[in-house]
Amino acid sequence: MRFLHSKGDERLISIPAIGLDLAVRVPSGATDGSATALETIDAPGFGPPLHRHRETKIFRILEGSYLFDVDGRRFQAEKGDVVNVPGGAAHAFVNVTALPARQFVLFVPGLDAVRFFKGLADVMRNGSPHQDLLNAFGRNWGVEFLGPPLALVG
């Protein structure tokens, strides 16, 4: 395992179609593939499409409030809350505040998050594409896109 000291100056990866800016704080190479850690900033009313993958994801809400859907169970998570999404669980979330919200996200096992999210940004460069195109991209990563992002109920 390699020692890593992250000062928070990593370059942001932006995916405007889903209102996401993220920085990879701990790349999988620093943990011999056992984990990857990200910090995300989600725009108000935005979140990822409903999806699932083999990795477990652990979210710590740093700022704001999110509505989560994990295998059909919906709940709100606030600043300070920790949400565990087991590998294989269908999940999505949306920032339900009027300001950007932030999360620290741990993937176990790790993945090459820089390549994955830069690839996803490229697939979504003209907006959110059809689910078939997302799944063609996701197949290489073991990610299945199951539906649209969560919508805020007005």
C-alpha cells in the first residue's frame, strides 16, 4: 500500500448533465485497489441516473441534504449522515437543497475513478443520453443504468 496525503487540490471532473463536480481524493492505486475515495459537489436538483454496480458505496454527507433511493427505499440524508449502499443495490440520489451539496464517497473495492468519470463525462457531453448508450458505456465498468435520475416533487 502506498502512503497518500491529499491536500484537496486535485482537479475537478465536471459532468454538467447531472450537475456533478468531483475530485478523486484517494485513487485506487493508493490502496492497491481495495478502495477509492471521492469528494462530490452536486448542483441543486441534480443527481445520477438510477444505477447499480458491484462496488459498495459509503456516502458521508458533508453539506446539504439528499433524497436517496436504495433498492426502492427512499429516505432523506442530512449533513453528517452516513449512507451505506451495498454492492449490487440499485441506487440514485438527488440534492434537495437550493444550494450545492457535498459528499465524501468511498468505493469498496476501488475503481479507476478518474477514467470512469472522465469517460462518463464524455458520454454525457451533450446532455443525458439514452439509457442504451449509458449501458454500452457502463458494460465495460460493470455498471448497469436502470432508469433516469430521481426527480424532485414540486
